[in-house]
Amino acid sequence: MNQDMIPSEARLETKYTAPELEYHRLLHWVQHHSHGFFAHYPDRIVNNIYFDSQDYSSFWETLSGFSSRTKVRYRWYGESFFSEEGTLEFKNRKNQYTWKDSYKVSIDLLNKSTNWDTFFKRLKGSLSHEACCRFQENPLPILINSYKRNYFINRDHTIRITLDTRLKIFDQRYSSFPNLNRKAILPPPVILELKFNEKKREQISQIFRDMPVSMSRNSKYVFGVRGIRGD
């Protein structure tokens, strides 16, 4: 698919952040909102490895607000950093629309003795030629993050909200093995994310009118890179 084309399944997406101490106020606000949000998926731990180019092209494109850009990450779920399966994701964005090209990986990529060279050999061996070529544009492991996610949806299943807390970030830039022990020291945020279709754009502005805390725009990847670089 041409990455400049917006597929029909694409959704609008916005992300906001606030200090993590505001989590319970935001949770109460979502659970008691007049749009009738309710939990539609059990809470779980989300883990990601983010990849970028030598010159941090993905980071700078996100920071600069490029209208068309792609983030590359390997994602898996659960408490353990050592998962037997995950998904390589190319998260595409054009303006406010987002969609993902996903490639399931059902092999053991990470364990306590895995170095990055072995990780890449296993990953590339399980991908299609197209996915390998796309991955080569952003081949360097920059950071691993992990967070707890709450999932909510409105009555007619057209607006989704997630709340992310307990964010941990691990710098991967200077080690031949995945760093899963030394965390970056950063102020913990709570991150609220909305996904919705074009028809709900006006409702989204209404939802935010009674937001109980002041929030700012967010990208977890930009937040993480700034943290490990000391920006």
C-alpha cells in the first residue's frame, strides 16, 4: 500500500498527558462521563521496543509534526519482558489519521541471553521481504517502554479511550544486549488517548469541555527519547 494513502480503517487519534498523580481524577471522569464510557477490555501491561534511524528521523518527524510519518515498534503484552510472541508494527500517521501495518511474530525473540544481533536475525527470519525492507529504514533499537493500560469505549462503540500509567523507559542505545534493568529517571505521567472516526470529531471537542485536569499533547516515544537523551 502507498503509505500516503489513508485506508478506510484509519481513525483520528489524539494523545494528552498530565502528572500521574491526576490518574484517579481522570479515571473517575471517564467512568462517570455522560457519553457512557465503560471498560471493554481487561487492564494489561503493554511493552514496546521502538526503532529509529541513525539520525533519529522518526523522533524529529514526530517532534516537528510532519503530516506523514511512521513509527516502528515491536509490541507484546504481559508482565514478563520475555514473551514467546509479539507483533512488529509500522504505525502510520497522516495528519490526525492513524493506522497500523502489523506483522505477527510467533517465535521467542527475547530471553535473558539474547543479544541484539540474535534478536534481529530471528526477527528478520520471520518477516516478509516487504516488512524487512521497511524495517531497514529504522533498524536501530532506541528504547523499550512498558506501561499499564486501561481500556474504555462509549455506548455505540465509536469512541475509544485508554489511560496509560506506570510508564517505565529503558535506554537501548549503548548496549549489545537489551537493557531491561536500568530505568530512565523521569517524572511518571498519565497518558490519555482517544481514537474515533471523522463523524465524531465534534463530540470529541464536547468531551473535553469538562476535563478535570489540565493536559498537554503527548507522544510516548518523544517523551522517552527526550528522557534518555537528557533533553
